[in-house]
Amino acid sequence: MTEQAKLERRYRRLLACYPRAFRRENEEEILAVLLACAQQGQQRPGLAASADLIKGAMRAWLRPALGQPRNVRMAIRLMCAGVAAQLAVLITAVATAGSVRSAVARGYPGLATQHAVNGNLVIDYVAASIGIVIWLALTWALARGRAGARVAMAAFFGSLTLSMLIAVGQGSAVYAPADLSAAAVVWLIALSACMLLFTRTSSRFYYPQSRAVTPWHGTFGGM
């Protein structure tokens, strides 16, 4: 396989992140430009080009529905920030795992406790990873005007609130302050997004078929 063929195959893998309709209309044109701009002997996409393609794919998937009111647009922006914040939670949990183990070991020495801490850390990694997927899915659905996504977002906010309460009850403020701070940022973003999504203006966007009930005037009132 030639160097250009290898580069083309890798670019196509990145372009596969875009919606099918977008690829059908634009993939070959974008690929031609990328290959034309490639350096001699290049076999892998550059970091900047890869980042641009991934950001473009996210914008294509999260392309807003027509007629979004300001509250909904702001909520969608917050949801995108929530994706980044949830990723920061995962990175923070991984980066501070050692300090969390040390803090617990000083406060509660014992092998059994350390095994429990390791198990809790794994659960935190999995939960943060799932959270990223949920944020992305909810953002995609809300941007497309899916009314059910508002209810799902409220339920997701409730689960975040419950997780925060459990973390505080387990002493995370003492043993994992960085993790708790990152989670608090996610909670605040979710709270702000919910407040915007459940305004009257947002409700009219997600339920355009609903109309104000016309008052009944009665037999004599209509005469």
C-alpha cells in the first residue's frame, strides 16, 4: 500500500465520524483537499487536522434545529460545556487516584479498605465514561428539538444530584477534593441547562403543537 493510500484510509476513518448524509455530499471534496495539502511522504493525519475534523464532526451532529429560541441555544452551549466538564471529571479521577489512595490509607489504614478504594475508583472511571456518552446523546437530541430529551435531562440532573450527595456523605471533600470540585462544576452546568430548558419559551419550542386553550364563553356570553 502506498503512502498516499495509507493517508487516505486514515482520513476516511476520521471522516466516518460525520453523519452519513454529510459524508455523501462532502466526503470526497474534503478528502481531496486534505490529500492536496498533505506533505510529501505523510502517512498519518496531523494533530491539528485531526482536531479540526473531530470538531467539525461534533458540529455536524449537533447542528441545531431551525427556530431555536435564545434559551435553547444557551442550553445547548452549556450541554457542550458539560461534555468537556465530564471529560475533565474522568481525567481528574485518573490523575488523582494515587493521592486519594494515600489519603484513605492515612485515615483508614488496612488492606481491605484499600481494596474497597480501588473498587470505588474503577466505578468512578466507568461512571464518568458513561456520563460523557449521556451528555453527548442528550446534547444531540436537545439540539434537534426532541421533547423527550428534556425529561431525560431532568432525570440525568437528578442522578448527578444524588451522586453528589453520596460523594459528600462518603467524605470526598476530605479524601478527593479535586474530584468533588470537578463533579460540582458538572452539576452546576446541568442545573443551569435544566433551568433554561424548562422555561416557557423553551417549552414552546419543544412542543410547538401545543396551543393555549381558548376560553369558553358560554351560550349567553357568545351572543
